[in-house]
Amino acid sequence: MQDSNPRRRVRSPSGYPGYPNRPYLPEMPPLLEEGGRIGRSMARSLPCVPMGCSACCRETTMPLTKAEASLLARRTGLSVEDFTWRNNGILTLLNNEETRACVFLLTSSSEVSADGMCSVYEVRPQGCRTYPNVLNHEDKAILDEGCPHRHRFPEPSDDDAVVLLNLEERLLHEE
């Protein structure tokens, strides 16, 4: 007779080798190679990507929540200390010393106008997801003057400001 208590049951469901020790991860299409999942999704979602722009990833001071840093660590296999630094107590993405770009930007050049592709696009931090929307001194969402393609983005709404204010609040309370 089989035990009906699922906590006591020890069996290996098909498709989960080594269960319960590690989950089965199906083969995924390439992420960043030409035609890979991320490359296609990036090109469809942002008006600046088809132009090869990566200016927002250059000399960045992108803040991260602890949850975002933990997710990036799990996805990349790096320790949080390998890709962050503390900026006034807030976790912040590191820049590559040679390229002066975010450590997750795939590029070999330090030129602001050089091509680059985000290697963690699907799990990028909220600040990256909302860019070029930023808060001004009156806590209103505006398009960042530093974005060379800001005219291609829609004007931010009040909802965008709420998202940014909530992110700011989470970051400040994690210190």
C-alpha cells in the first residue's frame, strides 16, 4: 500500500533526474547568439536596441534590491560581491574596468556609442526595465536626458512614477 502523505513519499518523477536534490532544467534555445531568445525579445521591446545602442549601460550606477541581486547571482553563478558595490548603503551594479559598462553588458569597447547586448536581459533589475523613465526632483517620471533615443519612447505616465517611487522606497528601506 502506498503512503498517502506526500512529504513521506520518496519517488523520482519522470523528467526530474536526481529529484528531490535538483530540478530538471529543459534545454533552452541559446540566449545571446544571433537569433537567440533574448536577442529577439530585446529587439521587439525597446526602440533603441535595433540601433545597437547601449548608452544606458555605460558608466551606470544602477541600484539593485537584495532580491534582484540574489536572482542575478542564481542565474549567473556569480556571487553578489562579484557584480555589486555599496553606494551609500545601496547595492549598485559594478562597471567593467576596461569597458566602463555594466558588468553584464556584452561588449569589448569603452565607446559610449559602441554596440552591446545585455547578458541578463530577462532578469535585469527594475531600474533597467523602466529606463529611460527616471524621477525628477519633484518625483515626477520624466525621460532621462542622458538617453540618446528618448524621443522614441512614450512619455512616462503617473503610473510610471508610482513604479519608480515604489522601487526607490524598497531600495531605501533595505539599507
